Amino acid sequence: MDNEIPKVYSPETIEPHWARSWVAQKLYRPSDEPARRRFCLVIPPPNITGSLHMGHMLEHTEIDILMRWHRMSGKDVLWLPGTDHASIATQLIVEQEIGRQVLPDLEPGASARAAWRREGQRRRVEMGRENFLELCWKWKEQNGGTIRRQMERLGASCDWTRDRFTMDPAYSRAVQEVFVRLYTEGLIYRGKYIVNWCPRCGTAVSDLEVVHEERPGHLWYIRYPFEDGSGSITVATTRPETMLGDTAVAVNPGDQRYRSALGRNLVLPLLERVIPVIADDFVDPKFGTGAVKVTPAHDSNDYDMSVRHNLPRVEVIDTSATMTDEAGPYRGLDRFEAREKVVHDLREQGLLEKIEDYPLSVGTCQRCKTVLEPLLSAQWFMKMQELAGPAIRVVEEGRIRITPENYRKIYLDWMGNIHDWCISRQLWWGHRIPVWYCDACGEVIVGHVAPLACPNCELSSLRPEMDVLDTWFSSALWPFATLGWPDDTADLRRFYPNDLMIMGFDILFFWGARMIMMGMKFMNDVPFRELYIHALVRDAEKQKMSKTKGNVIDPLEITEKFGTDAVRFALAISAAPGTDIAFSVEKIESYRAFANKIWNAGRFILMNLQNLPEAWHGQLAEALRPVPELGFSAVASLESLALADRWIFSRLQAVSRKVDEALAGFRFHEAAYEVYHFFWHEICDWYLEWVKPEITRRPEGAKVPPAWINLARVFESALHLLHPFMPFITEELWQRLPRAGGSADLLSKVSGSAVPLPSEEGIKGWWRERSISLTAFKLVNERAADPVSENQFALMQDLIVSLRNAKAEMGLQKVKPSAQVGCEELRWLELFRAHLETILRLSTFQALNFTRERLEATAPGVRGGPIFALRVFHEQPVDQEAERSRLRKEKEKLEHELAKVEAQLENQEFLSRAPREVVRGVEHRRTELAGHLRKILESLERFTEDRSV
Ligand SMILES: [Zn+2]
Ligand SMILES: [Zn+2]
């Protein structure tokens, strides 16, 4: 039979099938009914150079959970996907690729990569801009779609028909428009300032792209003699080679030691240049000797000083980090060679006073790790202070809510301290800055199209600006440029502001802050109403994952091995806001086991369902038809339900509510835990077992029994709750349930057979039935809340568990004993009597008799609780010796475990460092172990007493 449900759960066949089907059906395209409430998130665009890593996997899992949850709450959801052109990263990769083709024989590794890059850079200059850009586009064509394919396979519920790229023609037009408007308003300017320069990449980079590394260094003390021959001043520096560019020595104006030196001249050693001693408040009298060298062309603070004191700026290091002509005898040397030679020469001349060890914070290039050089360079800048104002206010006023809360302060601090942004890059791949220069008259022309002639002198030989914009300039426009801005499109009106943005902390300033500034500037509204900053995925010891440590988990490998659903669930249940995630393969294994559990429960239900008469299928399908406002229609007649049904429906609404609340607060871990516990420990362990006889009974009569209706509803609801976390397995099982569309075509929808694609106009009528992810109805039904039934059911569970424990402790697993249950309250006795058959079945007892007498808890063989006590009778003699030795072994084991847990709870380091819920978990374990141990000790005591009786 081809409709048989496979015994083994195999994500490797289910997942690719549904992934393809969802994309092919364009399932996640929002409707065009503007009246419906919408929910929108634009993806943090991955780089086209990227391949999916664990960070993406977490980010996309969290986003997808929320998108599916909002969609299933009845909203019209848009998750807009796209990719970023990644100017510098792409250019480096293409250069490296060119190098690799020229030098194919190098042994792959770091040194080969460096050689390829050098060669590729040379060839790029040789072939010229247009040819190189053609290669970049070709590379993008061939490799830029990797992430998209991976995301499709992992089931990301994006609207792929709206896929965007930051260098699409329409998007580029938005970038130009923003540049022109900001320039016209004077918010973009060109100037020669100190920038962070990467000599390897040959471009300026912004402050945010500087990676500061702590390295051991030195402080060199150098004597600068006075011009008049009367002694010298000693300055301390960490970079002696830059002294060649000194144009002054500065001291603090309040520093008495140097009072008489002010206004006099010094002779710069090695170059014999005459330079003044100046006074400036910036100088810290406690650093070194209190006198510092001033190098305006190679230090931004010194540059500022040169503006205040009108000092010349001598550039001694060029863009390739080589010494310039100004460096005199050191010209042509690399900056680090020059350092050695300068120190050597100073020592020879007796001008090096001493050298001290001194730890340095060295700025390196985020992309290539080269030590950056502060250089004077003509660049384009964006004035940030004016743009920051509104972006600060919207966060202060709560128009954008940032979670976790602590990032709000970090954001506001940074924004209050913002510097102008260097937006030009000396690269070719990217948005060329829309500027032309007239060298004849000095006119600067800014516009959307190349001008034919200079508007000032009418000459036509204009020179285009060669620089491109920082990649983050274009991504800052992402929330509105992806929706059609600057045109007034329907999408822009409907989906701006976006509702939510999720990103890692590492790009909060690169991207998050700039999106807020640009959104306020060009849309006059926030780009998104909520900003959630997700944590990092680390290894099981909470170490950062890195290639050198060898602890990197590849998301594609593990989803291949365990299934996407298991990986998603493992991530979600670990994702507490503000806490980095300790991730391991073992963790995924246990959620793979959860997926198996779901599969087996589903299989049990569906197999029994298949044995039902055809007519019942139709009635079940009708009963499963959702009533959007109420949940299931039949929950309306709650009063007629059996205890287990009242209990499970009450739990269902409580769990649904908790999941809703947790997801609204980004507490993915709480939501996942609720769903997990509900499915495994309530539905599988209790509800299914409870109703089993009615489900497996031979069908009779014309009407489907209520037990079936209730079970089908509970199961379908559980699939709904699980779906945002585990979209594939839930879709597969849901598709096999009887549908109102008729059970006949049920089987054509399951995996392995082609999913029929509806016609465009057919979609509207059918869409609610096409996928579990599109079914929208409220699970939280206030009327199902039933604390009385929950209480009664808990007592039944308690009795059954007590009976099971008694059997186990007495070594009676293989027999069906009898017991007496004493309970003083009539209403509980009646409850027990009414469910006698179920109690006997689930506890495997022969018979129970009930009494209102109090069974003395201290009497031999009696186990008591606050509400009932029980005494077990058995005919089969217990093997006392075997039982005692089993109990003793158990006791030793428990004592050992308890000691370990207690030691952990006394460990101050553990207590101070472990997250609160971990500590709570260990405390809970201690209570459990102690309780269990107490029971074992009691049993052991009873054995001793029994023998004495
Ligand atoms: Zn670099
Ligand atoms: Zn001109």
C-alpha cells in the first residue's frame, strides 16, 4: 500500500520534498488584501560571498519561528529575502580567484592565498575597471546564490518572488538618490583627513571596520636637541618611524617642567628639520615624559593639533606603507624596516635614551588582518550628528523597542558619541560615487547621470569619481529601498515601517543604527518597531567556534545528519535572550529523538485512523475544519467531555498562551520547552495512553465516536504548536490528516507524490488548506481553561504513579498485584472509582479496593501522601534478599550522584558564572535526587521491619 506511513522517520526524504514544494507553490507570498493585518521583516542580507554558518542558522531559525507564528496567528506575513554585494569581501575573493588561475600549482593554504591575492590585485589593475567588474558579475552569477539555495532547503519561509540584491538597478537608483540628496543638503562632504588605511586592500576603512588587537610593544624614549645647543627634550613614542613626519613637540600648558621650553625650537633628529615646542591641553603630562611628538599626517589627534596650531603636515608613509621621499634616507623602505633603521640610527647617535615594554592596541583590517596605517587622505564623509538626533529620540521614546534591554543603553551611548563616517572606498566592486570633477575649473558635479559638460566652464572633459561607497551605505537603506523607494509603491505603503528586525550585536552600529538614521531621514519614520539582538552560538564549553580550535559545527552537515527540524529545535530551546548558546551534537541528538517521538505518535494515530470507515473520515474532516475565532467548534460543548479531554484541552489552551507570551518576548527557549513538554509528557505519556482502548477498538456504528474527534483535534493542535519550530515533520503529518477537501485526495498530498499546484486564481480559495503553515486559527480558547479538571487529573496521575512506584520498589514488575486505597474524602474516592478501569490498566494492577479509613502511614507496607495512602497485597513472595541488594545498589548510586550535585552547588565559581536557569536546573536535580533517595531509604527500612514482623 502506497499510503502506508513509513515506520522510520526519515527527514532526508521528507524535508527536501516540502522545501521544494513550498518554494514551487510560492506559499509565502503575502496576499494582496490590504485590509488584513500585516507583519513584515526584511532579512539581514547575507553577503553573496557567504555560505551558511551557525550564526545564520540561529538567526534564520529565530526569524522563521516568528514568521510562521505570526502567519499562523492570521497575519499577512512578509519575510523579504535578499543578498548584499559585499564590496570589499567580493573584490578580495575575485582577485584571489584570478590569482589562483594564474598560479594554479601553489599548495593551498594561507601563503598561497596571499600570493594569489597579490597576483590578482596586479592583474586587476592591468585589466582595468570594466573587465574586472564583468568578472565580478560573472562570479556573482555562479556563486552568489549559495546562501539562497541553502535557505530554501532549510525551509526559510521567505517570499522568494521579492528577492532583492543591493546592486539591482532599482536598488542602485535608491543609493544614488540618497547620495545626491544628502550632498545637496550638505550632509555629505569631501575632505582630506586622517583615515584608517589598509595598505593590503588599498582602501580606506571606517572606524567600525578596525579590529583592535592587544599586542606587546615598546615605548621608545628619544632625545630631541634644542636648536641653540642647550640640552634636549625627551619624547616617548610607540612608533619611532613616524618621527620622520614630526612637525612639532607638544607639552601640556600647565606642565611646569617645560615652562621655559615653550616657544623655543628643536632639531628633529635624523632629518635635521627645525620644529617648535608648543603647548596643547590634549597632552597628558603623565604619559611618558610629558612631552609628545606631533605627527599630523599619521595620527588623528596630532592632525587635530595641527589644525589648532597651524602646523604643516608631512606625509612620510604612502598608501602601500612604504616610506615617501619626505622620509629622506629612509625613502623606499617598508614602514617596519624603517622602524628598525630609525631606532638603529638613533642609538648610534646617542639619541635613544631608553626602551620600555609597553602593551599596544594595534588597529588591524577586519578583512585581511593587515596592520592599518592612519593616513591623510581625500575621502567622502557623511555628517552624522544631525542624522543621529532623530535616531536617538525614537529609541528613547520607545518607538523602537530594543531587546535585550541592555543593548538600548549601548546603542544610546554610541549614538551620543558618533563621529563622521568615511563612506568612500578605493575599490571597484560596489556603487560608484555619482560625482564628476572638472579639472579645468575645479567644479564638482553630483547627479544621477553623467553630465555632458561642466555647468561652470562648459568644458566636456570631466573626470568621474573612481571610488565606490562603503557597502554599509547601501544596506542602511535596506528596509525601504527593498520595497521600491524612491517610488511610492504599494509595497512601501503596506510594509514600511517593518515590524521587526533581528540581528547579531556585531552589526548593531554598522547596520542597525544607520538603518534607523536613514529611515528617519528619508521615510520620516522608524525602519522597524522592534529590534531583537540575538546571541552567539558557541561550543558545549561556551568557547567561540573557530577553525583553528576545530570546534566549528557546520549547519549543513548536521541538518543532513539529524534533520533540519532537530537542529532548529535544539537551537530554539537553547535561545534565551542575552545568553550565548552552548551548542553540541549531543544536544541535537536528543531533539532528533524528540522528532522520532512525534513521528511514532503520529504514526500510531494515523495507522488507526486508516482502519476507520470511510464515512468517519468525512466526519473527522468536518470536525477538524477550523473556526477562526473560536478554535475548534466542538470545544463549545466542553461540558460533555470526559475528564482526560477536559484536562488536555485545558492544558492546550494554557500551553498555547504560554507559547504566545514567550514568543512575543523573544523567549524562544521557554516557548520550545513548553511545546516539548506538552507533546512528550502530556500528550504521549498520558493522553494517548489514556484513550488508547477507544482508539484501537473495532469501529462500530455510523457516527464517529467523540474520542476520535477529540484526539484528532488535540493532535492537530499539537502539530500547530510545533510547526513554527519543526516545520517539516509537522507538515508531513498534518497533510496525512483527513481534510475537509475530502479524504480521497489526502493521499496525493503526502510526500513522495507530486503536490498538485493550483492555478493562480485557484490559490485564493484553496490556500488555507494547502499547508499547515497557512492555517490560521486561535488555539487559545478561554472557555477551555478548566482548573478543576486539571486538578482532578493531576490526582489521578499521582495515584497511578504511586501504584507503579510501589510495584517497582517491591520488585513486583512481573505480576499484577492488588491494593487498598484509603482516602478520607468521598469526592476523591468517587473520582477513583469512576476511572477504576483506566487506573488498573495504566498501573497494571489486578484490583483496587477503596476505603474511607485512614491507612496509617507508619504501618508496614503503607505508602502515604497528603490525599491518599495505599497498601499493596501480593501473593507472590518477594525475593527479599534480591530486593534488598537492588535497593542498596540504588541507594549507593543515588548518594554518589547527590554528592556530585551538592559539590557543584557549593562551587562559588560555578554559581557566579553559570546562567541562572542552569543553576536552577541543578538545584531541581538535587531536590529530585534527595526525594528519590528518601523513598529508597524508606523501602529499605520497611524490608527490615517486614522481616521482624
Ligand atoms: Zn585589508
Ligand atoms: Zn569646469
